[in-house]
Amino acid sequence: MTGTREGGDPKLVTNGVTRSAWRRLVRASNWHRYYQAAVVGVDLFAALMASVIAVNLTPTPYAGFHSTDQMSFYYLTVWLLLPTAWLLTLWGTGAYDRRYFGLGNEEFKRVIRASMFMLALVSFLALTFKADVLRATVALLLLAAAVLIMSLRFAARIGLHKMRQAGRGVQRVLLIGAYPEALEVYRTVRRAPAAGLVPVGIYVTEGASSVRNLDTPVPVFAGTDVVTCAEQLEADTLAVCGSASAASADLRRLAWQLEGTGRDLVVAPQLTDIAGPRVHIRPVEGLPLLHVEEPKISGIGWLIKNILDITSSVLGLVVLSPLLLAVAIAIRVDSPGPVFFRQARVGRDGETFRCWKFRTMYIDAEERQAALMMHNETDGLLFKMKDDPRITRVGKFLRRTSIDEFAQLINVVRGEMSLVGPRPLPAENGDFLGDVRRRLLVRPGITGLWQVSGRSDLSWDDAVRLDLYYVDNWSLTTDLQILFRTVAVVLRRKGAY
């Protein structure tokens, strides 16, 4: 993995680059500069719009202007100082950090942090200078700015995702490590195009002979200087995968080689499917120790989840009742049989319950399944078939739009299911052994990581992996993200059949 040149002029040695404190690092990829500029413009527009809202929807913040100077200072503050303060605060909290664009919630956490700082700053200045400012104006101004910045940044993120789907705004990644480990990372990042990571090659650190004559998804290299290889591929990011990250000396030398090149170095360790607040780094004498905590599927957060499940489901059933009634009538008119299909499913702790769904198949569907098993298009414990002849005409529409799942709000109200969680599996498949059984630690959900990551297009192993990731890394933030992503997936109708 190393290719350090030794000897010669010390200024040319690659294990450290001497540079001025004022020297600007030129990145190998500069897509983020344009996006950062766009986000700054978006934030400035949001701050100015918040000023417009506050000025027009609240009384004049001063009891009365006694001079034109007061009037001028007021407008100077509202239209210039506060928007500028917002931009500086967002920059200070790292809200323009390119590493958080496009994926995860860290970008929005930093916006919230900036909002809290602005609230504290404005309050402090108002008390210090004894400004006669209406609290309603200040509250509306700050709240409107925070909401608008978050909303417009979310819209900008959607635009970035569309750019990345078109191949723009991406990072070209060279994967480094043993071929099986690098291939696993390749498959993972390809499943998440929104992350903007595009593997362009694999640099094999061991077992290069076993890769010969294999049909690899990207070019494979070995035995050459890794930085030179990255330059040839125009890779702006180098990702060290799996056990290769354990070779601390090689990893350190590689980091030295990359200094001054503008290329990023990331590490994909063997510690997979564990993320978020469960992982903490504690350095001990230069040794970074990763502390992995137990999953938090209890406590106040879990209580809030349960309360939100029940209240949201009751409200959903009331609001959607006209639609549900229309669906029921359509099912009865389309084909003979009951409106609902209630199948035995396995819930939390292995308890069996009846899962409610609007009927989408003919009443003899279960008897006909045995004759269709040879056409099963998925593996594992489920039967899936894109053009299933057992599905009714109304059923095809209900499945494409996922309306058939709305009946499961009844299960949520009964405490048998949750809005978000692993999908409930049929009880007739027998006992759940091995890793699959861990799914039963939480209540099954109407939607989950499985649904928003591909639904029926995923393999059984991928579906289980995503469900286990949810169980091990659950948080309220994760639930909210999945619910928002569910709306987009349902509208696209991806993997729904």
C-alpha cells in the first residue's frame, strides 16, 4: 500500500509536506465549492425572508422611534447585521463542511446548533444594551430564519441528489484492501447513490493472484504506487477497507503521501453496521479506541416512540377514513371476498398476531402459491413475483401506491406494530434462528429501512442486514428520517409489487 520515496531533497520526501500557514489547499475535486456557494446564497435568502416575515407580521419592535438614527439602526440590524450574523454563525458551527453535504443529519444538527447560538447572542445583546425590543418580533425572526434555512437546505439536498444521479457532484473513490472486503464496500456505496461516492478502482493489498481472470466491476490494481494509481484514475478519495485499516504503519504512511495532494483519505473498518451514538472514540496514548455501546431500545426515547405511534395512528385512521372507505368499496366491487386480509405474523419477542391489510389478491391465492413457487423472484422467507396472477385489478393499484398497508394502522393502535421497524414476517415460516431472530427485539413496523432502501428489489440477506442495522442503531431521528424517505419511495413506486 505504501510507495514512499526515500532519500534525495527533504522537500520532495512524501512523508510530510512543508507548507506555509497561508497556503490554500487545492482539492482534487472542487464540486463542493459550487454547492457551498449555492448553500450560502440559500441561507442568506432564508435570513432575509425571515426579516420580511418578522417586519410585516409583528408590530414595530420599538415603542416609538425618537430619531431617524434609531430608525436607521433598526433597519440596519434587520436587513444587514442579522443576516450576516446568521452566515457567520453557520460557518462557525461547521454547517458548510463539505463532508456533511447530501447525507445524514449532521448538517441539520449544525443548523440547529447555529440557531441556538443566535438565540443566545440576540438575547445577550438585547439585555446588555437594554434594547426595547418586542419579544414576539425576535422570536418570530429567529424561528422563521431557522425553519426557512432548514427547509431550503433540504430542497438543496434533493437537488444535489438529482445531480449525483446524473453523475455530477460525486467523489471518485479508489478502494484499498483485500478484494472481498473492498468488493463489500463497493456494493455498499453503490446502494447509496445519494452519498456521492463512485468507486473507480480497487487496489488489492493481498491475494492479487486470486483476482486474475475475474470479472470485476471496476479495474483492479496491485503492486504499483497507490497514489500514482489514484492520479491515473483521477480518484479524489482513497478508502482503506477492512483489515487493511488495521495496518497502522501503512495507513500512517499513506496519509503522509496524500498530504498536499488534495485527496481525501477515509477508512471503512471491519466494524460494520454499527453507527451513530453507539460508537465513541477514546484516544489512549495515541491509540484510538472505539467504544461500542449496547443498543438503546428502552428509556425515554422509546417511550416517546410508543406515544407517537399510537397518537399518529389514531389521527391517521380518522383523517384517512374517507379514503379507506372508498378502498373498501372498490375491493368488494372488484372481486368476491372480504375487504381485509388478516395473516398470522410474528411480532416482538416471537408473539404471533394478525396483521391487517387490504385484500389485494383473489380469495384462493394461498392455495395457488404452491404452483407458482418456481416463479419466486426473491430468496429467503418471502414469496415475491412481479406479475403475480393472483393479484386483482384493484390490488395492483393498491400495491403500487402502498395503500394496502394503511390498514396496519389498526395493528399500531393495538400495540402489535409500530410505524417504523422491521417488516413482520409470516408465522408459517417457522422458528427464526440465528441473526434473523434479533429482529424480534422490537415491534415490527409499517415501514422501515428495508422499505426505503429497495423494498422487493432487495435480496433476503440485504433485507435482514438493514433490519438488524435498525435494531442495533435505533433513534428517534432515524425513525423520522425513514418516515420522510418513505414518502419519496411511495411516490416513486420503486420495488412495489
